[in-house]
Amino acid sequence: MMQTRRSGVLRVIFVCGLVGLCEGAWGQAETTPMKTYDIAAYVWPSYHPDDRAKVFWPMGIGEWETVMKNAPKFEGHEQPRFPVWGYVNEADPYVMEMQIAAAADHGVNVFIYDWYWYDGMPFLEACLNDGFLKARNNRRMKFYLMWANHDVNLAWDKRNADDAFLHKNSALIWKGGVDRAEFEKVARRWIAKYFSQPTYYLIDGKPVLMIYDLPNLVKGLGGAEETQSALAWFRDQVKQAGFKDLELQLSMRKDSGRSLSGVPGDNIGTQREAVERFGFNSLTHYQFCHFVDVNRDYNAIMKDVVGDWNSIATNYAARYYPHVSVGWDSSPRTFGVKGAIVKNNTPQNFERALRQAKAFVDAHPGQAPLITVNSWNEWTETSYLEPCTKYGYGYLDAVKKVFVGE
């Protein structure tokens, strides 16, 4: 039996060396296609030169500057983690061709790009525009956007991050919310520049757009009714562009049952009520730290994670796509602050988590076979699939074992 993988699809080919082993003298060799899964890894697109980013990383190589300066914070701290591939420019299409090949070979067939818009212009777009979209082998993968519409403080700046993490310095660099006019400008960019790409990820013929910060979306647009109106306009624009509809996806937080904050005096309801009110089609998570306690053993975390998957699938009208994080430790961004740290997130335990996500997908055959993973390259949050000096290709090999085969 030979196994080959092309364009994210596994083909299993049975070869009969003797006629008598086939169905008959003139029979054809049988094939048993293996179910395919969409393994979508988030991409933090900061590892390339960007003039605007020098406010955080003055060396001009993006957040590699922070990775290079990483050091352990206490005895037994499993840091630093360094990339096997080195401090590469991820806006270089030749670098991205190498990364696409490694991802696709191991079963990662979708990239979810963190996408930013601040002060009336995009931020950190070059990784996608000049790297992925210009890579000659990008047809091996799909991609879609997560609008990372959060505010930006000094947490990205290692020189000042300790004070930002400890709330001693609340300086705001950029606001993530936008008003209606700015939202329309942004949405038209998504449709024209990205949704039109042949590699853009669709669910049931609908381009997927994920929103990271729901309260900030409402705050920027001016209220719940204004947000409903803006999203209805957006859907209409997507349809006018020739698509069936928009697949609006939400990056969820822990469901506290309390009303979400938005514009003062404007009650936008609980997270579940807001999902229905604003017409989100599907749900997932960005990071374990957004909905469970991550300051403990990885296997204990997964028990709660699976419980949340099932609870969301039962209690929300929108479809839920399971999320798996590789780990969490944001201390590389600081000099002294360590915060919560996931323990025992070995490739073997990560593999078990992927098998649980696979089982969840198999139990929900009426929806896309999508699993989101944090992340492809979050080195300063210690949650990455790229090969590192500690585990080599271990995390990527775990994906391959579960979704491609040995």
C-alpha cells in the first residue's frame, strides 16, 4: 500500500502484484479513500520586516527580536524555545514555500491568518500578501482571515511588557474597534483582495471570516443595532461578489452567563444571545487560555476542554468547530513576569488531544471537518507547530500520525 498526500487530501492506493490477488483477472484494484480533515493553524504574521512594527521591535525583524532575547524565568522553566528553521523572513515567498510544504506534508492544510487594521490601514499584512499568496505551492493549502480587532498596548514591546502585564502602564497604542465607514472600507478589502483568491477557505460555498473580539466590534460600530446593520450590509456585499453567503465565525471566550460589555448602556446580551443576535454561523476558540485554566497539566486541561466542546455544541445554535492549543506560556514577552504556564504539553499529549478533536468531528458529520489549532508560530506564547530545538518536528509529527498516517 502506498500513501500519498497532495493538496491536503490523502490518497490510499492498493497495488496488486499478482492478478489472482485482485477481484478477477480483469478486475480493477480497489481503493479505500480515507476521510479528510481541515486542520487549520493560526498564523501570527509578525516575523518579517515592517516599518510600523519597529515601535515594538526596533531591530526591524519583527517579533523574532523578542524570541532571540528569551531566557528562563525560574529553575525548571522550559525556556527558551528556538526555531529549528532559524529567524526567517516569513514574508519571503521562498521561505513560505518551505513552510507550506512542511505543513501540508504533515496534514496541516489551512492557515488562519491573524489580520490587523489600525489607524486606517492594515498592519502586518506582508506575511500573507508577499509570503503565502506569492508562494508557488500555495495551492496545497487554503487560508482564511481572523480579524484580530483587539486594542494594542505595550505587551508586544519587551522593553515595557512587564509593566503592561502587571497593569502598571495602561498606555494604548492603537484601538481595534472601527466605525461603520471604516468597517465598510475593511470589508471591501477582505472581499476584493482575499475572498477572491482561489485558495480562500469556504464552508458550503461561503468564505469564512472570524471575529476575534466581539465586544470591541460592537463598541467600534456604536451599539448592537448598528452592529446588526453593518453585518447585514457585509453579507449583502459578499453575495453581490458572487458567493452564496458569508460564513461569519466567532472566536469564543468562556461563557460566564453574564452580559457582554459593549457601548455603555447598550445591553448586547450574553455570549450565546449575541451569537444568535448577530447571526454568527459558526464558533471556535483561539486559545485554551480564553476558556479554561491553563496553569496546570495538559491532560487535566483537556478534560475541561472536551467538556466545553460538548456543552457549546449542545447549547449554541451555531456550529462549533473544536479547538486544540499546543500550549501556553507568554513569559518570553517579558523580563520578569511569568504568568500561567501549561505543563506537560509534550507532542505525545498533544497527539491525544488531536485524537479527541478528531472524534468530535466524526461525531458531528453534518458540518465541515474543521479543527482549529493554536498555532503555527506563536513562539512568544509558546504554542507553535513549527519545529523547535526542544521537540524537533514532534508537534507536526503528531498531526501527521492522527490525520495522515505513519
